Amino acid sequence: MSAIATRVESERLIVPPRRRSSRGPLVFVGLGLSLVALMVVSAGSGQLPIPPAEVLGAVSRAWNAGVSSLGLGALAAPEGATMGHVNAEATLWLIRAPRLLMAVLVGAALAAAGVVMQGVFRNPLAEPGVIGISSGAAVGASASIVFGLTFLGPLTLPALAFVGGLLAIAVVYAAARADGRTEVVTLVLTGIAVNAVGGAAIALFTYLGSTQQREQIVFWQLGSLNGTRWDDLAIVAPLTAVGVAACVLMAADLDLLALGERQAEHLGVRVERLRVAAIVVIALLTCAAVAFCGIIGFVGLVVPHLMRMVLGPGHRLLLPASALGGAVLLLAADLVARTAVPGSELPIGMLTALIGGPFFFWLLRRTRRRSGGWG
């Protein structure tokens, strides 16, 4: 049998056609409808309630205005009624809309990064924070807060967080390289060490900072979408789009890698090149997410496992479904964070940890009961 035929046959074994054809459309439709419904509800929830009809009307007017600006005004629907409260439209477009879109982008980025990490490391416990990216970003952000750095204006903190995450992954990757190959175990262990050093550096900055700076560092570590601006989205959106698209392009090779490194190489997969590309994409997605929103954990662990239980291990469906699922999960968590306590806002990273922690324990018990563990 030729290598191409063997590759096709292997992909069929990894992705059962019946499961893919029967459950896939239902899952994507369900996730899409959930995302739209959550966006409408979230856009109208807060200290200034906005009815769903007014939210949809505002979106329709914005769409019509965009169509008209393209010279297609004849196709635009008649303009609807204005919103009931004088500040409702400004609140919707200047405060809530960028925040909701950021939740969608960050959730999709973290979930897609989690799928690729679990696939390329062949470890179901892999998560973007494991290899030190989040800790490096937190060190950069803490340094910006304590030293009062403002050389890039409002973008100084996210820029330093982004650089910190990239430096952390560079250190981890350099330490894991040996004889032209990347040792996965060394990569994970080095990531744990970088997390420990990063935690110590954050503790030092917290000790050196003032009371206000300490509160800012702690709040940033817990994650928040508060204060998101359209300018922030202009940076995160293209990075997320490129990263998720790159993840989808890796789907076939990740399926074959699940058979083992030797088998994958026999079927034409350049394992080392795939691993390097995956690390770069994971770093890009995680840094883009963490830089503006702080550390948000467990999204990259919980969502891929949930989607895998429903759709199976095939990455062609798993990657886009996980991106949608991550967007839904973070959007729901942000809605709870804004509305659970009147007049206050909960850290979104705390909520995802409250969801992810029990799920992680359940996952461990389920795997031990079914197959005796991951040993």
C-alpha cells in the first residue's frame, strides 16, 4: 500500500465518518445559536438594561449605515426606532460591544491553542499556561505596573505582557532543543520551572509596589475584560484570526501524529517542523489573549475535552468546534462576571477556574475509571 493510501486510511481510523457526519452539523449549529443568543443577552445586560429588541435594532441600524457607506443604500432596510434611554446606544457600542467581541476572540484563541497543545504534545493535560507563556506575560505586565512605564501610552502594559510571554516561550523552547529535536518532556518541565520563576518575580513586584499597584497586579492576574476598547480589538482580532487559521491547517497532521511519531513520519508528516510551528502558533494566540485580558485559565483545557467527547478526536472538526466553544464559554463567564454581584464585577479568570477545577477532577476520575489513568 502506498504512503498516500496509508495516510488516507489512517485518517479514516482517527475520524469515524458516522460520528463526524451525524453530530458535526448539530454541534456547530448549536454553538452558533448559543453564541448569537449570548451576545444579544450580554449586550443588553448590565447597570443600564437594554431590551433585546433594541439591541437587534441598533445592530440593524449599524449594518444599514455600513451598507449605505458602500453605496448600497437602496438595499438597506428602513431605519428602526431609536433606543429608549439616551445613553443606551453609546453604552452598547463604546463599552459593551468591544468587550463582547474581545470575549469571543480570547475564548476562541485559548481553546484553539489548547487543542493544538494537547495534539502536538500527545498529552490530554496540556494547556497554554503549562509552558510558561502566561507567567511570562504576567511578569511583563507587573513590571509595567510597578515601574510606571508609559512609553507606548495605554498599550504599554499589553505590549510588555506580549513581550514577556514571547520571551518565556523562547527560553522554554531553547532549553528543550537537543540535537535538532524538541524534547516534549523537557519542554513541559522547563515550562514548570519558568512558571515558578515567574511566580517569584510577580511576588517580588507585588512586594515592591504600592497598595494601588498591588491591587492592579492581583486583578490583572485574575483576568478581566473590563475597559476593552476598539483599538484593542484591532490588534487582537488579526492575531487571533491568523492563529486559528494556522491551527486548522495543522488538523490533518495532528490526526496522524496521534498514531505516534514514527508512524506520522512514515506517512509524510515532518514532526519536528510541525512541533515548532505549533509552539509558535500557541505562543501567538496565548500572548494575544493574555496581553489585554490578564490570565484566564482552564479554557484551553475544558473546551477541547468537551468537544472531543462529542465529536471524537478528529482535529478537522475539533479545532473549529473548540474555537466556537471557547467563545461561548468565555462570553457566558463574562456575563456572569458582570451581573452576578450588583454594582461590582467578578474576575473572569476566577470564574473559569471555578468551572475548570471541578471539571479537571471529574476528568481524572472518569479516565481512571475507564482506562486506569493516563500512565
